[in-house]
Amino acid sequence: MTAEIVLEARSLTKRFGGVAAVDGMSLAVARGEILGLIGPNGAGKTTMFDLLAGSVSVSSGTIHLMGRDITTEPAHRRLAGGMGRTFQIPRPFPELTLLENMLIARQHQTGERLWANFTAPRQVAAEERAAREKARGLLDLVALARLADEPARVLSGGQRKLLELARVMMADPKVILLDEPAAGVNPALLEVLIARIKDINAAGITFVLIEHNIDMVSRLCNRIIVMAQGSLLFEGRPDEVARDPRVIEAYLGGAAA
């Protein structure tokens, strides 16, 4: 039985002036997969994420999410359609509590429409209660429940990564793009992060992961795509990637290894 493809990019290219940051990249991600995307600095990984998430427009190529063409859709429409993204450097609202940061990420709330607060107050109140319960449950999932009512500025770098993962889950994504989740995270919190990604994936959420931590990628991903100079260099299992001489030369043996 063929696996369902939930995210597909075909011949994606992004040019900045005469430079192709992404040059003819294609990928297909199956439902429930954790796909690794690695490569040296400047390989085009973050630009690829920007294209998939809608942060920048494509020069050419197409993107499909759950079979729907989203190539020209803005980022907020892609989020509403089921694709969330985290960033290498999380930027929560520092003076808001963790719970408040979570609630901001909730989508499709009736109370977002001004008149609904007057015409359907019970529905608005019920949705707000449900959102708070969901937010607290997700904070518990990432081991931050005890800090729910503390301002986000008290968090360490690793805790901010956990908050960002929980916050993107508030939007009920089907696919999550994770941008270097291990960067700046201490070993103990990294184990928590890896465990939570596995838990979320086991619940049916698909991931695409950019990461320089090869051990983390190998533990999470059955398939890895290696980029170099904006293009596909190699694709395969973690053991195949580790043995390939082109990867060793371009990535594992380079400054970004």
C-alpha cells in the first residue's frame, strides 16, 4: 500500500538576484514520517523551509499540502491549512505568561470576531475554556506546566524551544517544519525534546527537521535529504548518509559538521 504524501515540493527554485539559494529541489513527505534535511551552512536549507512555509515566494516550482496547491498562499493560510513551523531562534512574547503565549497561537476562535462576543457569548466562553485546557495540556507534555503562569522571559534557551513546539501544536498542524530544534539546548532538555517529538509523531503528526546534530537526526529520522549549494546532494537512510563520500566531503567533513 502506497504511503499518503502530505507535503510535496516539485522543482522548487528561489533566486535572489542572480544567485539560486534553492535550485530545483524536490521532496515528498509521507504521512507520519520524520524527514531529516541536512547540509552545510549556506546549503539552502532555511530558504527551503521559508519556501515551504510561505515566508518567501518561489521563483519557480510548486508546493502541495495534503494534495492542495499552496504555492502562492501566504504563511498564515498554510498554518490554517495544517502546516506549522518553528524557528531556530524562538521569540516568545517575553512579558506574557507561557499560557498567554500559547493562547495567542490558537486558530479559528469564534471570539476573534467582535460581534460574536455579544451574539454568542456562551460559545466564545466554551471555546476559551477549551483553549486553556489544551494549552495547559500541551505545556504539561513539554514539561513546562509548572511555569504556565510565569512570564516567558524566565525561560532558558532550551525551554523556549519546548514552548515553541507546544505553541505550534495549538494550531492543530498535520505537518510541522522544525528548524534546528537542538541548537542551544543542553543535553538533558534535548532528551526531553527528542522524546516529545517522538510522542507527537506517534499521534500522527508529520515532521520535516533541519538539524546539525547528526545524532539527533539519526535517532529521529528513517530518511534524510542532504542539500549542498541549493540542490539535492544525496537521499537515503541515516547509515547510508553517514557512509556516502559526497556527504562526508560536503557536510560531515566540513566546518558545519
